[in-house]
Amino acid sequence: MKRCDAIMRGVVKEQIENKNNYSNLGSVVSVRGSIVDIRFEKYLPPIYSLLRAGKGGRIAIEVLTQLDSHRVRGIALTPTEGLSRGTLVEDTGGPLKAPVGRGILSRMFDVFGNPIDHRAPPSNVRWRTIHQAPPPLIRRSTRSEIFETGIKVIDVLVPLERGGKAGLFGGAGVGKTVLLTEMIHNVVRQQKGVSIFCGIGERCREGEELYRDMKEAGVLPNTVMVFGQMNEPPGARFRVGHVALTMAEYFRDDEHRDVLLLIDNIFRFIQAGSEVSGLMGQMPSRLGYQPTMGTELSELEERISNTDAGAIMSIQAVYVPADDFTDPAAVHTFSHLSASIVLSRKRASEGLYPAIDPLQSNSKMSTPGIIGERHYRLAQEIRQTLAQYAELKDIISMLGLEQLSQEDRNVVARARRLERFLTQPFFTTEQFTGFKGKFVTLSDALDGCERILLDEFKDYPESDLYMIGTIDEAIAKKSSRDQT
């Protein structure tokens, strides 16, 4: 066996010496699933170097560790079919890179920056390494600023941080995609920003539907989509988030624009890292997760920040394994989030869109020092009113509204009008609902909620407050009805 190995190394060495046009060539020593060991005679490639093997370099391998003075171990970012011992491997001389520039707008890419939207490769782009350091503290903004979305229920009750991270919790059919698409629309149209959607472990059906929905809504021209699909190797799914962040950093640092980064699903990033760690032979940590989970997640999340050039704000779909909020993946993810948006199936069934549960959703920005005394007071009063209404629902269902005291009836009336006022027609659903989309400023939203809490609209039908923008539209509805 040793004699065969020596003969094999001699043959490979001769092949390498004959290929003088390559700077650094190696040969495959072993293949175990997606893990490949490679021997280099000349010099070892640095960590994170991208290697190419197979016909036309179709197999991509990223170096993760150096085993000794001649061998490296890497993770394949593509399927390894056809790879065998002795196969020549070329060192590309650099890490995995992503395309950046205005040419990537309105396009869809894979982890290698190849277009997957059946269109020609983008022109006027540059290639930048995906392994970037987070912005230094001296470049970060020390102020906590509110990111205005134009969606009433979010801006009033769950204010988002400019340059912060928000978690989006919701199952199928409750309006998660519609909400994401509307936020993309508002960022692009109202704030002249850029949106980047990163699908980690996405089903091909979900990606195709989202691409079509965004195209129909007219928000694709200022949107970039990056996908690492569910059937791709864990190495590709583990790196697709870094590719999307590299594109976002270009628009923030070079173009000085605000960027909305949507990640679906951040748990699949942790899951892919766990698969890579297991394949590399690392000893698992608590509940089977990789021992480096906290570091890997921080390397991704810390690049999402507000700097002197611009801001990257991220909304991340979060899957909680078995609804166990003590799971290490959930705990580490929550530590990075500044807001949690919970979508309710019950509210969706009642037609209260966006179906955000105001009592379960929360934000770290909801403090008087950040949002102001008036905004904080109104948000607390709204939550208190809605919480009282939730407690009274059981009594109403059993005994009826007539059995409540006058004070409780007033609470119910205010809560129901608040619920309807916090609904909003979206630009991205105009063709389905017939309601013209509305962008509502924070001051108008707060003004409307305050006037409802003061019982200014207690004589108005609840329907007048449903699916409107500002509170003045309810007054206009009543005036037109009185005139007729």
C-alpha cells in the first residue's frame, strides 16, 4: 500500500511539474462526502482559499484547515461526484468572491455570483472577497436611530433600529412574504435605498414565487436576490449569507445608501454550520451544535451595522426548533436582535393585515430616551388597551357585550378601533385588494392613535377606520357619507 501511494505521488508530482502555467497545483488525497483532503508540494494555500478541481474547474473547494506542511482539508461548495484520489486541484490564489456594483441590481445569483435568472452575466461589476471584517467601532454610529418603514403598526409598537436586526416569526399563509415585499417597496420608493434578499436553504418554489411577486410589484429594479438552495451542499448554504452581506456592504460603503437585508432563514445558516463542523470531525457542543456557533453567527451579524457612510438594516426570519426558546440556536440569535415581529394566524383570519400581534411583538427601541416620551406613552397605552380587550374577550363570548360595565365597553370600543386603524393597505397588494397602497409617516400614525384613545372617533363606525392611511381619511369617509 505504501509503495502504491509513493507511485501515485510520483505520477501526480510529474503531472504538476509538466503544467508550468499554473502557480500552485495539488492532488486529492481523500474524499469523504463534502470533505476533501488535498496535498500540495509547492506551498500550502491560506485558509479560506478557493480551490478548483474536475473538468473545467466545476468542483469548488474552500480550505478550512491546514493539516500539516503539505496537506489541507477543505469543504466542497459543489457536489463532489467524479472526484477521486489523484485528481489535480488548482489553487485560484484567493478566496470566494462576490460581484458588486450597480450591475447586480434586479438580478438573482447563486453563492458563486453566477446569475440564475436565465439572463446574461451582469456587466460593469467588480469582484470582492466575501470574508470582510466588521466595521471598526470608530466608524459605527453611537446614536440609536429609528428606521421608519411607513407601516403604522411597526413604527408605533415595534420601532426598528437603523442598522439593527429584527426577527420575523410567522408560519405559512400569515403574510410574511407580503410584509417583506412591502418593506422592500417602501425602502426603494420612499427612502431611495437598496434591498437584498438572501435565501439560505430556500426551496426552489419559494425563490421562484418571491422573484415573480417582486417583479409584479415593481420593486425588482433596486433589489438583489441571492440563493443557496436546500439541495446544495452545506458549504454553499453556509457561505451564501456572506455573499449577500458583501453586496450590501458595497452599497453602504461605496454608494452611501441605506440597505435593507432580508435573510430567510437565519436558523438554516446555523444548521449548515453544524453540518460543516460535523463533517470536519469537530466534537459537537451542547445539543449537537458546533462549538464555534457563537463565533460564526457573530461574524455574520456584526457586519450588519450603522456607520458614518450608511446603514444595513436586517430583517431575519427565525425558526425556533420545536418551539423551544432555550435552544442554543434561538438563544444566540435572539442576543443579536433589536426587535421581534410576531405574525398571528388568528389576526390574519380576521382580516387584520398586516397580521402582526402587538402584544407578543417587542422592540428594544421602545424606551423614552430613544423614541421620546410621547411615543413611548402612546405605545404603552395602546398595548394596555389591547391587553384589556384580550382579557375581556372570554367574558364577551360567554355573556355578551351588554354584561360589561360602561368603562369596559369603552375599552372594547377603543381597542377595536385601534385594531382597525393599525391595518393598512399595501402597495404590493393593490391588484388583489383594490385598496390603494399607503405610506404613513410616524407622526401621522401617532396622531391617529392618540385621537382614538381620546374617544374622538367613538361615534364613527369601525369600518371607517379599516384599511386607511392617516386618520383624516376616516373623517373624509364620514363627511362624504353625511353629504349624500
